[in-house]
Amino acid sequence: MDTTRNNTKEIIAYLETKFNGDEDHDVEVIQEYCRSLDRSKDNLDIVMALGRYSAEKFPNSKAVQNAKKIEEAFDIFQSKLKSAQELLKEKKYDEAVIAFDELIGENTPVESDEKHYYSFGHPFEETLCKMYFNDDKPIERISGLPMALYYQKAAALFELKRYDEAKATYAHCTKLNPVDVRTWLELVQIAKAQGNYDEVLDILKKIHPFIYTRHFLARFYREHAALAMIKENYQLAVALTYISIDYEDSAPARAMLNSIAKHRGVDLSKPSVEKIKSMLGEAGIPIGPAQQVYELALQIGMSMKKTYPQIARMAFAIAYDITHYEPLLKELQ
């Protein structure tokens, strides 16, 4: 930190030799210097220090005044966002919808015929998106804020049982990230609430190739188990619930087994692997993660491990997480 502070003093002394007394000119000198720096942690500290220096030294410059306006607008937005989230937390859903609508109005995502504006929660999602939705349009990554606002508004609408509106709002999320499994699973809840079980099955088929975590694999099989229960196929529901537990031993899955136990004549013991494969095969439900997801993660890991080891580690971690294939542990090491 002392080194950065000393460097900043030397930089300021150097920049001051280029000042001419005009505040706008002198601030532009500082900004031009900041733009020339690469994005390292030390340089970020220097940029922030130069920003504080500019605000104190040139309070009347246009750039500093604009920065203050942006900071004030950001503070107001953060306050509004916090209030909207509190309304959601307090179950004041009607008020929350209004609050999120206002925030979305200020943060409507850009749309273009020339490129896709996507918001990914994980770098691997961009790779999946390119693999499944490759239409030659370039992708520009944007802030996750609009997606978060739509998602929270849709959650409030769902609680109000305004299902069609919630569905339309979640559609904005799937447009911003077509491979976001979390959003698709919320659309599953809407389809179930509306009694549209064919749509539930269609969504589950659609998202299976996008799933790259054990958590969502567990959710995937739990949703299939719920569908099997609705169709009164309780033995299939048992098998699916145990698969879900294998991926993630969760309270909802255990509660599902307890619910199944209320029906007479159902064998609650865990079926053999051969039996599970047979039952899922007959039902047309895939077993395990999509092969292409595993192969993609493995390919990225192998191709990047010498040049970009951090990216390789991320990819190998995904491949191992969804398969627990032990040889991958050596690659992770």
C-alpha cells in the first residue's frame, strides 16, 4: 500500500507538469493517463487515488461534476433497489411489483439485430450458449442487473398468482441468458401451478443439455419425480428421488420420499442401478448429465491447462462435479 501511495505521488507530480490551469483540460490529462493503464490491482488503486485527487483539486470541472451526478444517481438507485427487495422480503408483493417496474424502466436492456446482449452468471454458460444457440451473431456481455430485476419482479408476480405476467417477465430473463437453468425451473413452477404438465416435461427436456452442476441435476430429477407423482407412477418417483439425493441430499427430496410413503404398496427401498436405468429408459428420462456438457468441460480443461490454468481448473471442476470421475482429480491438482 505504501508503494502505491508513493507511486501515486510521483504520478501526480508528473501529471501536474502537463496542467495549464484550465480545470477541464487538467482533468482530461488525468483521465487520459488512467485510460492508458492496464487493469491490474495496483493500477486500480492508482486510478481510484487519482479520482479522489481530481474531485478535491478540480471540483468545478465538467468531468468531476458529471461523476458526482452519476454517483448521486447510483446512490438513489441503490436505495430504491433496497426498498424493492425489502417489500419482496416482507411479502408486500403488489408494492414490490410496482417498485421493480420503476427500476426496470431505468435499466431496460439494449436490443439489437446485429448482436446478442447476454448476461451470464458463469463463464461456462457463455460457452454453452455459443454451442446451442450459434447464429453467428456476436455476443456482448452486459451487467446482470436487468436480469436480476426481472427475476425478482417475476417472483413477486408468481406469489400473487399472476402466472401469465410472471411467465412473460421470466421470458425476459431467458432472453438475457438462454441457458440459465434457474429461470427455466421457475417457469416449471408456473407450468405446474397452471396444471400444464406437458409444458413441464417440455421445459425439463429443454434444460437438460444446459445443466452443469450437481445442484441443478438434483433439481432436474426432483421435478421429474414430482411429475411422476402427479401421474401416480410412484415407483418411478421413488427412483427419481433417490437419483436426486445422489446428486444432492436435500430436505425437499427427503420430504418427497415421505410424501410417497403415504401411498400404500409403494416400495421405498432404493432400486438397483439396473432397475433405475430400465425405469428411466422406459420413461424417456436421461440418466446423468448431458454427455456434451461433460465433453465440452473436458475439452476446455485439456486445451487451456498449459496456457490458462485457472480456466482449465474451472472446466475440470465442472466435469468432475457432475460425474465424480476420479481421474479428473489429477487434472485438478
